[in-house]
Amino acid sequence: MSRRYLFLTVFMGGMTTLAIEFTTSRMLQTVYGTSNIVWANVIGLVLLFLTTGYFVGGRWADRNPSPHLFYSLVTAAGGSSIFFLLLTSVILKSASAALATFDVGAVAGSLVGVIIALAVPITLLGCLSPFAIRLGVRNVAEAGAISGQIYAISTLGSLLGTYLPTLFIIPLAGTRATAVIFGTILLVVGLIGLWQVGRKTAATATVASLFLIPFVAWGLGGTLKTAEGQIFETESGYNYIQVVERGGCTYLLLNEGQAYHSYYCAAGQPERVSVWSMMLAAPYFYAEPPQVSRMAVIGLAAGTIPKLYLQAYPEAHVDGIEIDGAIIQAGYDFFALRDERIRTIVGDGRYELNQLTGNYEVITIDAYKVPYIPWHLTTVEFFEEVRGQLTADGVVAINVGRAPNDRRLVEALTATLQQVFPSVHTVDVPGTLNTILFATVQPTNAADLATHTPTHPLVAQVVGAAVSSLQPTTAGDGVLFTDNRAPVETIVDSLVMRYLLQEGLAGLPSVNEQ
């Protein structure tokens, strides 16, 4: 048996292991989201199954150190990666439909199915490294060197399996095709190895592998998810993106699809109070009539906020920052985002904001969605950078999630904002679990909000709703978010778990017109 080919096999095994991990996590995010809890569970399960594989593979290698058995394991790992990851996609499609109707039993059952499906290929992949060491070591004197080489080669493969699917293959081909690509590579490597050591076994394995072809053709067909009125779906480097049409309007959904992130009505935006339109109240906390000529949006999505502002201030110009370029493209294609007054910027909100020239009357931040909150957009230092981009009478408006009886996140962000801005005002958006925090560069009085009589109908409606929805501004007790310490995930995870324990899955707010 060629030792070089053995090393190549180990490299491909390491690459496939990480590719499966990332592909599985991307599949899961379409139903369960991309919170730290989901990532921790995926990584934990992979480590558990690898541990099992290391143990079993080492025992098999000592009992039967046969190249036939080794390459049979490689072939089985490749074939099972294809089969079980495509099966996982089917299971998750059912879970998505169950989640839409809050069928807790079906969702939990789907999760168990995914765990079982993940166990088979990962355990088989874990068997490869100890088995390869047993085959590669020909005398005790070289045991350390060979072991080190095999683990180094496997880790190099894992490095490629980390970047190749996430940066290139998943955005270009999707998760299901990615599973097929990496599984097929390992399957072919295993079959070639079998042909080197035993043609009879290789011929049997090759014929058996052909039965995967119709399953692959079936598994790659159709959409990842099916939603009412769905007209588009794609996978980017950051998100699973859906566009749906309902009631004459177009809506943007991301990942698990439990909230709208943008909307567009071709017949005209509905004049109603929403999370996005409430941002229009931002400049009215000053006593003087507001003028908005420049604004910035962090968390542009498909552009709902800037388009609402441009209705009220047609001469304004907007710099919109969105980390996911595929969402902006969906905005161009389905949400009429193309407007010479809106400059779209693809990149991280904090970094890109610091590249701008400032002098904004209004900055809105709509990049928080419980439980996915980028902590670096919540700190004292970040808000100092935001203030540096505002005019002398500027204001920042931030959309923050909460639970019915749990305002800890809102209060912690209030305390953080008060370290930078002299006045912070709190407005609960009617009919939602969202709070808008308005922080002004100059000291302001919430009572001044009621003195304005905007001429634009939607703005007048929003200002009136903001006046009636003002809440006492309460700072959290001793919780500040800084670049050194920002326990955002701790608060959010606790908030979500407490809410689910009290209300259950059925208590989650359904997708609605925010």
C-alpha cells in the first residue's frame, strides 16, 4: 500500500470532516437559526462523534490492520456523507413546516433525526486517523514521526474544509450540492484505494455506490424550504435568504424565517406604524423642526428604512451598510432598492461606518435580532464612534428586542448609551416585542416630541404613536457593554430560555408585518 496515498486519504478525510460540520450548521440555520447555542451544539456533537470514531477506529485497526478495511471505511464515510446530509436536508424541510405551525413534537423529532444522521458519517471519519496511523507505522522507531505527520496532514485538510465550503462552494452551489461534492471526493478516494488493494471488494463497492445516483438526483431537486408565496431563495456566505409575496407586498426572510427583515409594496408603502417606520420619529426629539439631508443605516437589509425616510425627506441622501451582499442584490431585484439617493455599502457595520465622512443628522441601527446580536455593535466604544459621525444636533435610533416581562437587554443598552449621549428616550413599538432607543447628541426632552405636527401623513402617524408609546428610560443595574467585556450573549440566551420556559414554543411571535 502506498504511504503517499494513505496521506492523501487522511488529508481528504480531514477536509471532509470540517466541510460536513459547516454544511450541517448551514442546514440547521434554515430552521434553528445561527445563535451561539446552535453552533455550540453542532461543534459539541461533532466532537462527540469524532471521539467515538477515534476509539472504535483504533480498536478495529489493532484487531484487523487491513488496507481493505481502511479503504472500506473511507468509502463508507464518503457515501454516508452524501446520503445522510441529503437526508438531513429533507428532515429539516419538514421541521421548517412544523415550526411554522409551532408543532413542537415534529420540531424536536426532526432535531433528533438530524443528530442521528450526523452521527454516522462523522463517526466513520473519526475512525480514519487512528487506523491510518496503525497502517502507516512500520516500526516503533518512526511511530512518533508518522503520527505527527498524519495529524498534521489531517489538520491541513481540515483547514481547507473550513474555508472552501464557507467562502466559495456553499454561496455558489448551496449546501446540498456542497454535501454531494465533498462526499463524492472522499467516496472516490476510498474506491481508488480499494482498487489498489483488492479488485473484488472495489468492484462491489463501486456498484453499490451507483445506487446513490438516483438519491442524489432526487435530493438536489426542489427548494430548501417552502413558504407561502415564496418567489426566491438563495444561500449566501452569511444567510439563507427567502423572498415571499403576501397580500400584494414583498417580504424578506432570513434563516429560520421567523421575522420579516424588509418589505416593499409596489402600489406604495402602507401608511402604518412599524418597527421600520418608528425610526422616522428620531429627529423629532429636538424642539426645532427637523431637517434631514444625510443619514446612515447600519443593517440596511433590502432598504425599507431609507425608502421610508426618502418619502419624508425627498432631498436626503442615505449611506446604507449591509454585511451580506446577497441581501442587497435581493433588494435590487425584488424591493426596488435601486435609487440614486441610496448608496449601498457591503461590509461590517462598525468597520464601514468608520470609513465614512460623517455629518449625519440621523443614524439608524437595525442589526440586532434576538438571539443574533453582533456584540461589537453594542459597546460604549462603538457608540462613541457613532456619535463622532453625527452632526451637533444628530440622533441615533436603535431597534432592540425584548420579552414581555424582561427588559434586561433594553436596559443594558440604555445604560451603555448613557455613557456617550446626554439623553436617551425609550419607545415600545405597538403590537411587537421591539423597543426603539433614541439617543441625542444634545440634551433633549421627550416632551418636545408632542409639540411637533409633521405634514407628512406617515410621519405624523409615527410621531403620534411614539408619543403614546413612550416608556420610562431605565438603565440596567451595573451592566455596561464595552469592547473589553460585552455579555450580550449571556443576557440574550437567558432572556430566550426564560421566555421559552414560561411561554413555550407556541408563545413565540409569528411572522407578521412589523
